[in-house]
Amino acid sequence: MTRSRRRRVLGRIVLYAVVLLAMLPLLFPVYWLVSSSFKSNLSAYATPPEWWPSPSTLENYANLATGYTDFAMYVRNTLITCVATALLAMAIASLAGYAVSRLRFPGKRPLLLSILATQMFPHVLILISLYGMFRQLHLMNTHLGLIFSFTTFAVPFSVWMMKGFFDGIPHEIEEAALIDGCTRLGALRRVVLPLVSPGLLAVSLFSFLDGWNNLLYPLTLATSVEVRTIPPGLLLSFLGQFKHDWAGMMAASVVVTVPVIIIFVLLQRFLVRGLTAGAIKG
Amino acid sequence: MAQSGLPVLKGEPKRRALWDETGLAVMCLTPCILVLGFVIVYPLARGIYLSLLHYKLTDPTGPTLAYLGNYAAILTDSIFWEALQNTAIFSAASVALGFLAGLLLAVLLDRDLPGIRVLRGLSLVPWIVPYIVVAFLFLYMFNFDVGVINFLLRVLGLATENIAWLSSPRSAMIAVITANVWNQTPFYILMFLAGLQTIPVELKEAASIDGASPLQVFWHITVPHLQNIMVIATILMLIRNFNNFPLIWVMTQGGPINSTTTLVIYIFRLAFSEFNFGYAAAVGVLWLVLLMVITAWYVRQFEREMAL
């Protein structure tokens, strides 16, 4: 090995060490979350901390499955409301996104900008009104009420994202279909929608995730345990009856995080685009 | 319909084509407008109306018109001003720290090293973790007796005894911001990495050949190139932090003694602990106005980027 080559290799090793060291504050809490979930509650309390769970146990996960909290019910409610929100947002946003991307009509610019602005509204203000409205309309403690509340994020966000996806489809493809005798809606359904299907997947997954993470609305609009979703469910269990069951808390946390990680791996390609609503080009 | 969709090809009068498209646009937009009207526009209008009422659910007399009384009361409400200050501290500190950490890590992760893609992927995990989990994890790590953070501080000699992070006002804010920065740093990494990867390699190489030091390359090529992304990321995250509810609520409920009460937490407590809807709505509307100013700024940046 020549001298300069050796120096380069050494330099890379040093760089590598620097990168890993800089990553440590980000990664250690993740490790701590996962490893603590495999500890008995006793060793979760150990000082000095048990750096590696020994003996490791699946007890905390088993507890979740066997109804020590109402975890299964929370998961069911979350799935029902989030899937419905995702489907609703996808249907609404594919039509609206198409219109704002492709059609010319008066008032388009203000409409687009106000949809963008709704994303910055403090949801807590909207919630004060929704609370009163839902009590009058008997939407309190219903899945439907939660679905509506989740659309406050899902719909505006999805419309903007779908606009971006439609903008990316060349006009010529649609024009060819029109010349071949399709109506505009026919061309949308047969030609354009299949091309934006990755976008449809992306918006529905993002909408799903928002509901999965949402604490504010279900904490207030779904007070009965039959419709309670995961975030308020975990909050009320682990800061209430099961306070200080740290290992159990970490196990529940892992279970809640895994689906999110799977979805993000699927979403990878759209991540930047979705987070910035088109702020980055290319 | 089919023909009017092609005004340019067919050379039809522009006006008719426009109105034909308007018909279809109305059809496509109706569901969207109905839903947003029901869940955002009407509630917002109703919120503004509520802000003009004396309306406490526990009052036996029912709502009465207060005109601007609630707004006048806000001016002398010391908790409101404290909450405004806390919101500013929480958001500014979170954004500043997350931004710097994210920039540093993005520059490091931009290097071509074996396995760097795996590291990039792993660096995103804290961003993906749901708020409730971030809050639980840091409640555990900041715990007085069994928290790993107190243990590490003692082992490293940075503290002589355990710190009651979440039960003293000053340290509670530090704990909440720490958790938040941990959660948000990957967002900046993601944005900055995406930006860094659009810088042509030739540009950096040319500068190096001309004798620029790595620091000079960073200041004169990397930073200007990332400028737009930096502005947008900062504004986006400021707004996000202004409205952050779950992390603070789970970790401290705004306590101890209002020390982590941001405006969102304050509004929530006014409305759903005290059931003082009128006053809560007034604080909310005021907060909305402040946010609109910032949003207008955001939209302007955004328009410039998108050339809408």
C-alpha cells in the first residue's frame, strides 16, 4: 500500500468515526426505546441502567395482546378511522387536484392559496367549534366524527400533493385520448388516473399517518373508550392506570411505530416532495 | 365537452372554452369545497363568532354577547403573555437547534462512504416516530430516578446529583425542546441532503482546484445553493412548532406552573379544562391572525419557488 493511499484510508476511517459519533444522539434514543421494550419492568428501573436487556422478555408485548390495556380496541378504532380518512381524502383530492392542475377557471389562484393557507390554521381553534357542532349533530364519540376531524389535515394536504402529481403528467397524453374520442372525465379515469396512481398511494398513506399520530382531535371528540384511537388511548393508559410501567410503555411505543416505519419505507420516493409540497425542484 | 377541452387545437373562441372548463371544474371541486366548508371554513367563522361571546359551559345563564370584551381581557391576561413568550422560546430554540444539527449531519451524510445510504435511512427514524412515542421515550429518559439522561450526566461528571427535569419550570422547557429537536432534526437532514445533492460536483471541484478551502467551499457554494431550502424549511418548521400540541401535552400538560404552556396548550386548557369557550376562541382568533401574517410570508416564498 502506498503512503498516500494509506492516508486516504485512514482519513476515511476517521471520517466514518465522526459520522457515527454525530449520529449517536439521534440513534441512541431509538436503541433505548427498542431495548427497554424487551426488559422486565424491574430491569427498566435499574440503576445503573441495563444497557442490554438480560434476561430479555416478550412479556410486555404479550400484555398488549392479551388486553391488559384496551390496546386492541384502540388499534381497531384507529384503523377504521384512518383508512376511511385516507380513502375519502384520496377520492376528493384526485378530483380537486385534477381541476386545479388541468382546468382553467376563474378564481383558481385564490382557491389554491386558501387551500394552502388552511394547512397553517391552528387546529385547536377549529376544534373549539367542531366540539360544539359535533355535540349538536350527534357526531361526538363516533367514527364518522373523527373521520371528519382528520380531513381538516388530510384534504388540503392531499389536494396540493395531487396537483403536483397531475402537473407532472404531460398534457399530450391526455390530448391524445381526447382526440381518440374520450370525454375529459373519461380521459381522466382511463389515462391520467393510472399514471398518477403512485400519487394516490402517497396521499392516502400520508393521510393515514396523520390520523395515526393525531392526539388533539380524538382526545376531545372521542371520550368514550369504544371509539378511542391509539394516541389518546396510550396517553390515558400509561399516564393513568399504568403509570411508571416504563417497559410496557416502550413496548406499546414500538408497536405503534413499526407500521409507520413500514409506510415510510414505501413512501420513500415521495418523502421530500410530500413534506415540502413541491418546494424542491428536480 | 370532448371538443371544448381542446381550445387551442380546435381554435374555438377562448371565452366559451373557459366557461366549459369552469363547469367541469365546479363538478370536480364540489366535494372538496363541501368538506372543507364543513370542517374548516364554517368552524373558523363560528370560532370568530364565539370569540365575541361570554360563553362558559359552566355558566347557568348561557352565552351573552361580549363584543370585544374577551379581546380586551386578553391584553391584561398575564398567562397569555407568558404563553406567547413560551411559544416563541419553544419554536425559536427548536428550529435553531434542529437546523444546525440537521445541517451538520447533512454535510456529513453527503459524503460517499460505504453504507452511507443505510445511515441516511436510519437518521430519518426519529422524524417518523409518532409524537406520543417521542413524548413517552423522553419522559422515560428524563425521569428523575430511573432516567438514562440523569445517569449519563452523573457518569460524565456534568451533574453531581439527579435533576428533576420535568418538575422544575426552567428544566421542563429544556426537556421538551430536547425531545422536539431530536424528533425534528431528521427533517432538516432530509431537506438539506436533497439540496446538497443538486449541487453540481464540478462546481465544488473547480473551487477546490482554484485553491478554496473546504470551509470556503461551504460558505460560498453550499450555503448559497441551499438558501431557498433553508428559508422554506425554517418557516415550515416554525409554523409546525407554533401549533405543536401532542408532545408538550403528553410530557408536561403545560406545567409546571405554566412554564411550558404555549398558546396552543393555553387555548386547549381554556376550552376543555375550564370550558371557557368564548375566551378560548378569542385567544385562538388572535393566534390565528398572528399565524396568518407568518403564513403570508411563507406563501410569498413558496410562490417565488413555484412560479405559480
